[in-house]
Amino acid sequence: MIRMVVNDQLRETKLHAATPIVDFLRSELKLCGTKIGCREGDCGACTIIAGFLQGNKIIYRSMASCIMPLINGQAKHIITIEGINLPQKELNPIQEAFIAVNAVQCGFCTPGFIMSLTAYALSEIEKTPQNAINSVAGNVCRCTGYKSIEKAVLQVNDLLQEMPTEFDAKIKWLVSHNILPSYFNDVKEMLQSIRSETSLTGNTQATIVAGGTDALVQRPEELLEEQISAIADIAQFKGTEIKDNKIWIGAATTVDEFCQNKEIAKHIPKIKDYLKLVSSPQIRNMATVAGNFANGSPIGDLSVMFLCLDTTLVLSQDGKKREMPLKDFFVGYKKVNKAENELIEQIYFPIPSANAHFSFEKISKRVHLDMATVNSAVSLKMESGKMEDVKIAIGGLGPTIRNMEKTCDFLNGKEISDETFTKANEIAQAEITPRSRANYKRLLVRQQLFLHLRGIAPDALSLEVLK
Amino acid sequence: MKNIDSKMNVRGESLYLDDYPVKEGCLHAVVYGSPVAHGRLKSLDLSEAKKMPGVVAIFTAKDIPGENQIGSIIPDEPLMADEEIHYKNMPTALVVARSEIEARRAIHKIKAEIEELPAIVCPREAKEKKKFIVAPRTFKMGAPEDLWDKCDHVFSGTADMGGQEHVYLETQGSYASYMEDGSIRVQSGTQATSYVQVGIQKVLGLPQHMIEVETIRLGGAFGGKEDQGTPWACLASLACYHLKKPVKLVLHRLDDMRMTGKRHPYAFDYKIGFSKDHKIMAYEVECYQNGGASADVSPAVMERTLFHGGSSYFIPNIAITVYSCRTNLPPNTAFRGFGGPQGMFVLEAAIFKAAHELGIDASVIQEKNLLYEGSNFPYGQIAWNCDAKKSWEQLHQECDVEEVRQEIEEYNKTHQDSKKGMAIFPLCFGVSFTKTSLNQGFSLVHIYKDGSVSISTGVIEMGQGVNTKITQVASDILSIAPERIRIHPTNTTRTANASPTAASTGADLNGKATQVACTQIKDRLIKLAAKLLNIVDCTRINLQNEKILLDGRATEIDWNHLILQALEERVKISELAHYATPQIYFDKTKEKGHPFAYHVYGTALLVSKVDCLRGTYEIEKAHIVHDFGKSMNLDVDVGQIEGALMQGIGLMTIEELLYNEKGTLVYDNLSSYKIPDIFCAPKEVIVSPLKSKPNELALYGSKAVGEPPLCYGIAAYFSIVKAMQAFNSKMDLELSAPITHQKVMETIYQKLC
């Protein structure tokens, strides 16, 4: 039995743990305001908000309900558009803003946008115009062309400027400003009443599911016939910590939690910009860092980043643990070096040194939130003007992401110069064998190598080397 | 007035097909699509699939009691593959189960034995093999073939334009119920209730009155549900007919993308000749339309390519030929613009190429050759109230084009990594169905005893705000509050034989019919009021704000009272009105006539910035002067412009519709086929109404606005190419849309890698 608070009511269901939560909401609860647009988390029409208790507050996040396994709703507050509607057909100020600036046409995507913005209001994210726009980046609209939506979003952002940041005060403010219905004042109590500690099931045959964002896209039908071992909410697997000069990330740490981490931001200042290219807020709020590795995608953006951060995985099965460098983990197209039910329990990488540089590049068909054609990450240290400890990880060029070892060997100990770049590119080109769209990918490898190096030494390279 | 649906929309209360409450025992259907693009179906083994849990029945072409035929223009489209398979994922069997997931599981157990035949995916290849959907057609004016020697400059070349997936956010679907008398009631996600009704009639062999089709609203359609809402309704009805149970069929996004047709990809060969002073003297173009496996609406799309092949220009000697080519792709279909953008693109490409060769800016040629008052279209219609030059000039007044050009030049001089480009696009789009008989609309208006009003028309609301405009019409004529008016779902029992909601004509045809109906009722009410007030001269009576005025002064009679009296006095307060666009005709034997009620003009200027290191781009600015006539609702109409612009930009830039040589759609889901997101929107969009006259054939003088502005997206393409040229002036000028990031990269570095 899975229990959760849906809007203002406690709900129980016997549906299978891997049922997409949208089906529970729409079919069983008849809450049809949440729409199904793609069933792969790419359109945002199914956006809901999930809240979980953390200490004395509820952490609310937007999620793509079409790829959220039901079990991950356990003991949470699940909010659908019906749950933010005011009684008596009144409109809340977010809904009013959408109408005022004509940001509504066919209306199919609209509840999703409104839920993303409501999640933004509920979140701790700083209320800036750019953050407000970013909050709806995972919602597509085919009718309006977005200009009116931008206006509505910015209006809502203005409205939120006066909102207090402390949780209880914030909820009170949102309720008193008619952005949320009054039952929100009582949700914490309801959640406390169904609070449950989850732990790993002893069932070694069960399929491990974390965020579910890959599993529910790739094999939704099969999952419904399997036993599920859900790890998303197991406390021991959550969080990011610094220990022994290393950054440790738990198996259930979401991409969002990872990039909100202040320690990470200190060492990889542009992490949030990079992640904006990678996935939508809804997916970042659900997907785990470890899941990106487990998927074994040849273009995994996070896998590329972590590969050049010298990452090690801690794998566990039946209480037995082993460690494996990430570089040995990817063995073939979507094939990884672990047993089926072996869990990536932890991930760690050494804290980058003060003189370290890290950069990420990605080219895809659409600039934001798209699968990479080629993606790459570079980390290196500058020691008296020379590159040391160069690591280049690249994706999109074969069955797995990989290190560019020969190119790295060459670059070690060199200064950044036109000559260095030209030679490095020759080596890199010899090191790769792209299969599809080969010319384009070779070109992208050259360009990305250039961009990485120029990012470190902006004046050392001239565009002439590309001609 | 704001869109009347918007309150329900923002509360998530609007019902779309998948939200309708279903009857108990409702079954769910999933379509099995053929695994190959072309072949002979030897056998279909359903035995294992039938044994799967929850499966109730599996239907194939053999179970069709009527005709296995749903082609709306030409009868060349089987509902389900029988002996031959014409495209990959062609519906071949229908699994009906207690739940969708059970039906989906059973699909995987179906085994088809197929003798695979070579597939044709390229329209040029189909043309070589003379595989045509209909015979080629040519629109001709003057004699371009005699002019080439007299031209000072002649250029020729090829161009390509890719197709586009609709990505309506709501996928296709239908829900069919079996009624007591054996009739079928279908709720359908269609733009054309009557097409669905006719389709089911053919497939089930039932008379049309036994089939009721209803549509509340669509979560986007853009043409994709004009003809292609029909198969899913027919399939659901087929199962419902046999099982006598309600059946729901809603396509999964993957099935929707793989099974349905798209905007037609085109290939072109062109030749264009100029005088010394850059007047276009002659233009010839051959267009190869990729029609897919069956006609669908391809012949009509082909027609609009012919009509818009001259775009916004007067070209005295012109010949436009279109080959509608049959290939092994899903039948390509209507999509906002409907062949128009393709015809316009190739001419812009020819002009761009010529300008490049001549060392001038394309805008020099564009401006010199704009249509003018009284000039001829190649199809015989004369350009009256022609605002091509006016919109060009208004754009230049509002936006200092020279200054923009200089700013761009300055930017390009000072920036090496990124370059900017600008392009202008003049628009001329004809409004009316090119098939004259479709230009009719119906409206059924009832006034009830309490004074509330119900309106049913043949139009489908899909976000374009047409029901809002119809509410405005009724509210204005009857002079009552909009809240008194309710627009009913579109239903074949209330409006028979409705034309599809397409060709941007929905508001004109159905709004005008509503205008007629309301006016007739109003006339009777005024007569009644005159009688009640003992007045002989009805012109002294008027309705205003729910009051009856005599000589402009309020009387004691209000709307409610008047309606009660009408019933008392046995005055008819219902009306079914019909509207047929006057003046239009077209003679296909001569390819001449007056097919359009009017034309919509406009001019757009777009500025793009290309990141020359990454091959990516953004649209910085779009300034559009658009001919609304006299807009009756700018809230709705500006939204249409902005949305169409973005869709047009998507078409010309990032949206890559790709089939491999086997006829498999390569990017077949929303994670690989990318439509514009919020970051793709131009940084600045200015939409400015053209100072033009209202057109009497447009509803309230407010010109149709659905499709024309999509064509402004063409300027995005050329602005990006201009920016690319600023980076590499020697690059090859291959004019092939969309200009994907890959094409940008490969083109600007082509001499180098």
C-alpha cells in the first residue's frame, strides 16, 4: 500500500510501485488537469509538485509525473493543478497573470506551466527574472511562441519579491495572497501523520529504481511486472558531503541537490549553467547523479563531467562493497560494469585544487535540454603557465563516453598556444572514430577542444587555427 | 476580449479527449503498425497476442464491414493494411483490451510475415519513377521560356525544404460508444467532424445519420487533425461496432509521431531571370512534393504551393509546376501554411542566391518586385487592396532598417566569434479554401426562455480563439453580455457537413454564419418590440446592452422580457444560418479564377546571431508589420502571430524531420525531435498592425490570422545564412532548410575541414 497526501487529502493505493504517478492521478483519482503529452518527461504538460518533509519544513519540487514512479510519491505531498485551484472558480494571481497577457491558447500545456511556476514560488530559489524563466524551461508550448508566457512569468516573479523566505511564513504569505488555497497551512501535519522511514528491501531480485526518469521511459511496461526496490527516499543514500578531501555523493542524490550544493558550486562555479543545457528542472528534481551513470548512455552529460573529475563509484550488493573508477564502468553501448541488482551506493571524487579548471561543452540540435551530438568536459591544473593533470572526457563518438588519453598525454606540460591546439587536435582526431555524422562530429571535437582551451587562456589562441 | 476558454484552461478544467469521463466497461485500443515501409503482407499471426491477459479482440482489415477506405480527396488510403503495406507503421491490426497497457503488451506478440519491397523516401526518385499522387499541375502567366535570352542575369539552382512534425501537445485520439439503436457516438480529436463521420460511414457501411461525431476542443492541431483525426476515430468505431462496447483509442506520443503524416518536405529546381535594374522578368520552378503513401490532402497542399509560388511579388512571366510524389512515408498532410511556405521559400531562395551573385542585398530585389494595386497573380486573380508595398514601407518607417543594417555591420566588424545577420520577408497569403465548395459555414443559434443563448457551429476550437470571436459576434449583434452566450461542442447532429476548421477560414465562415443567424433573430425581435411598443417604423427600435431602445432611449422592455414575449407571440428565436463566401471561383481546366476572398499582407524583419564556434544561433529580434484588416480581437490575433512566428522559426531552424532510406522516422519522440523551447523565442518581438482597411469578406473586417504569419519564419533562415556569410564569405550557398546547427557548422567551415 502506497500512501501520500494528494492535494488536501490522504490517499492510498494498491497500484504497482512503478506505475507512472500520472496514471494514478488521472485514472484512479480522476484528477485530469494533469495532462499527458509525451510520457518521457520532455514536454512538461504533466508537471506536478512533490513535497517532502525535511525537518520542520516541506521541500517542494516540480516533477514530471509521467515518468515518476508511484512509489516515489510515498509519504509526500503531491500537488496537481486541482490542488492549487481556489474554491468558487476564483483564479489565483498566477492564473490571472496568464490570462492577462494572453499566455493561454489551446490550454493543454497551461496547467504544466502553472505548476512549474507554483513550484518556483514554493522553492528556495532566489526570485530573479532569469530564475523565473528557468523554472518553466521544461515546459513546451506549441501555440503561443512563449513571448506572452515570458510576460506572465515575469509578472509572477515581480509578485513574489515580497514573499518571506522562511518556510512557514512563506506558506502563510502564499495563502494570504491567494496563490495557494488555505489547506496548505495544514499539510505539514498531514505529512507528519504518514511519515515513514524507508529502507532498502532485502529482496535481491528486485529492480533498483531511483528517480525512475530513465527506467520509466525505456521500459515502462516491463517494470510493472517486476518487483521494485525504490531508493529515492532512503536517507542513507541521500546527500552530498565532504570527507577526506573528497566530495561524496549518495546514490539517491538528485541532480538538483547536487548542483545546489554550495561546496560543488565553489569548485565548479558554472555548474548551474552547464546543467541548464542538460535537463529540465522537473528532471533535475527527480533524476539522480548515479542514475545518469547507471544508464550507460554514450552521451550522458553528467557522466562526461564526472569522468574527467576522476570519479570513483562504490558499488554494493548483498552488503558486499567494491570500488570502481568511473572510467572502467562504461563497457559498451548502454552497458555498464555492474551486476544487474548491484547498487551504485556512493560516488566520490577528489576536491579539485585551487588552480584547477573545469569546463563543459555541449552541442545539440536545440541549445537547451537536448541530447548532445557531442559533449565534452575538461579538467586540468595550470602550473606556471603549463597544463598539468589534463583530463578530457567526451561523449557522442561511439558506444560509450570515453577519455581522450592520447590528447591528454600530449597536452600535459604544454603551454596553451595555437601550435599546441593544432597538434592536440590532430592527435584528438586520430583518437576518435565517430560512426554517424562523422564529419560533423569531428568538427565539433575540434571546436570543443578549442573552446575548452580558450576558456582557460582567452588570449592564447587565435581563430586562425580553425581556418 | 480574452479567450473564453482561458479561465477553465488555467484551472486545468478544460476537457480534452483523454479527459472525458468514459462509460463503465470502456475498452482500450492500441494500433499495431507495420514493421516495414513497403511490402506485401503474407500473413499475420495473432494467436499469441490473443492469448495475452486482458485482450478482448484483435481486428484487422478483414473485419471491416464496409470499405477499407478513408481517403478524403482520392480513395487511395486503406484504413488498415490488407495486402500491401505502403509505409512503416501503417495501421495493420487493432488490439482491444481491458486496459491500454494490456493492449500494448499484446502488440509485441503480433507476428507479421511480410515480403519487403524497396521503399522510396525521396520525392525526386518518385518523380523519376513517375509515382504521382495526382497528375502534375502548372500555373503559368506570360512565357518565361521565351524570356531567358532577354534577361540581363539568369540564375538557376536547387533548394530543399524539410517537413515538420506538428507536435500538437495533445496526441490524436477518439472515443466511440455504442448506442441503443446500433448507432455510434464518437468523440474525436479532429478538426473536421464531417470527415470523421464520412470515414466511419465508409468503413462501417452505416448511413451517416447513424454516426454522431463530437469535438469539444483540441489541445493543438495545426492541420495535423484535419484529415488525420479520421483513422483513429474509424478504428475506435470499428471495435465499438463489433464489440458493442465503448472503446477509447488515444495514441501514445511515439505512435503518433511514427504513424501520422507531417508537413510536406519539398525539393525544388528553379530558374530566375532579371533585367539590369533587378526586376524579375521570368521565373520557373519545379516543385517535388513528398506526398507520402497516399493522397490525404496532398493535392490541396500542392494547389496552395501553386497559388503561393509567386509569393508577394509581381512576376510577369512565371511558371510554377508541382509534382505530388508518392513515397513510402506516412501520408503527409495539412500543416499551418499548407504548401504556401514551401512555394514562398524557393522563390526567396532564388532571390537570395541572385542577390548574392549580383553583390546586392536581397531586399533590393524584394522591394523592386513587390505586388502592386491591380497587378495580376499567376492564377488570374487581380491584387485589389494590395498592401504589399504599404506593409514594406510601414516596416521601414517603424524600424530604421538602414540603422539595423549598420549596427549589424559594426557588430560583425568587431566580433569574430559570433556574427549577426538580418533578413526581410514580405508576405502575401490568400484566404479561402482553394477548393471553392468548402467555403461555407453553418451556425445554429438558439435563444432559450431565460434569455440565454446557445450557439453551435461547424468550427473546432483548438486554441486559436475562434469561439471567442463567435461569442463577440453574437454579443455584438444581440447586444447582450458575453456571459449569456455559450458555444457548444462541435457536433454533427447540430451542424451537418461542416467544412474542416482549416485554411484560416474558421472564424470567417462560421462567424459570418453566426452573424447571419443572429441578425435574422434580431430583426424578428425588433419587429416584435415594435409591435409591443405600437410602433410602425422598425428603424426607430434598437437593442442595446440588453435593453430595447426607442429613438435611442431605453424603454421598459429588456432582453428577458422581450424573449418571454417572443415565445408568447410565437416568434422564432432559433436560427440555422448558412454562409457561403461570395465572389470566389476557380476553373481548374484553365488554372485561372478568383479563388481567394482576400489576401493578407505583411512584412517581417528578423535579426539573428550565430555563434560561429558552436554553430548555434539565436533570433535577436523580430519586427512584424501585419495586415489584420481591422482586428476584432488583438488579444487573440497577436497571440496567433507570435505563435505562428515561433512555429515558422522552428520549421526553418531546429526542427529536423528525418527518415532513413528504409522509411523509418529517425527522430521519433520528443527527446530527439526538438521543438522550440522558451529559450528559442526571439529576444524581442514587435507586432504592429498594418494601417489597412477592414475587408468586407473578413469577419467584422478582421482578416484571417491563423496561417499567414507562419511564413515569417522564412526570414529566420535567411538572417542566419547572412550571419554565416559574414563569418565565411566564401562558403557554398546551398539553400536547404531547416538550417540546423549541423548545417551551420558544416557550411561555415566547409572549405576548412
